[in-house]
Amino acid sequence: MSLLPGPKTTLTLYELTTTNSASMTPIDTWTAIQTLDGSLQPLSADESMEYNKETLIANFKFIVATSCFINATNEGKLVSKNQLRSATRTFDIIFNGARPEAMIPHYSVILKEVT
């Protein structure tokens, strides 16, 4: 479990791969990379118009220690095109801020919940 303070949450990092079908239609494939223990904290919740309907957009911060990653390859996949997911929720990664100078080196990852 992460040594970082705060409520603990386990999320799985998923990587997006886009390929083209025979008819050149894009096909998105999500691959589970690694499960991460960290702290999921709400930042804000706003209502906005998306896809012509009023939608609640929730923004969160997920704090995860760099030591939680199995290897540098998996650590490098914590980027904005990928997602973090729990059993019931999916989050797009919006921004990833590395904090190597902190007492416990970690990432502060800004998320947008996919509804």
C-alpha cells in the first residue's frame, strides 16, 4: 500500500491503442497495464453541456508514489491519452505532475471522470 497520506484507493492504469480496421475505421483498444495504490481526492464538480445534454463533470486528483510502479515502462504510461479505472468508475488522465523532490516522490494526476 502507498505510504502517502490520505484515503487509499486502488485504480488500474489502462493504455489506449488505436488501430485502423480494413475499412480504415479507427478501433480503440484498452489494455490493463498495472494496478496502483494511491489516494483519490475530489477537486471540484461542475455541470456543463456536453453532447447536447447537461452533464456532471467531476475532477479528481490521484496521488501515487513512484515506488508503486513495477518498472519504468509502466511508469511512462501514466500519460493523458490513457485512463485510470476502478471496478465502478473510469477516469481520463488530464494532467500528470511529477513530484520527485517531495519527501515521498510521487505523481499528482488530475482526472476527469467519464460518465
